[in-house]
Amino acid sequence: MTTLTAPCYVARTTRFERMLLTTAAGIDRFVAMRRQRRASASRTVAAQAAAVEARTDARALGSIGILPR
């Protein structure tokens, strides 16, 4: 959110409006944190998949007598 300040204008808000704005800011923060966490989780899943693939290849080579390097 962007806030503009003006010396001649005073915004009058009620307690209810402040509560709504605070709640909206909290929800925005929660959603941003979840999106960030999910973005890093996808990298973790990709790394785990690569490790499983490498392990599978090593086992296949080992089963025919070739030592993986």
C-alpha cells in the first residue's frame, strides 16, 4: 500500500474502519508469507526429485556391476 501525506487534509476514520484496515493488512502479510514459503518449497521438491533420480541411476548401475562415480 502507498500512503500520501497532505498537510491540509485530515482523514477521519472510525474504529471499525481502522479494524478493517488492520485486518486487511494482516491478511496481505499472511498471503505473502504463504506464497514465499510455497515458492521455496517447490525448489526443495525439485532438489529431492533430482536426488531420487541420481540414487535410482546409481542403484541401476550397481545392479549390473558398474560402480557409480
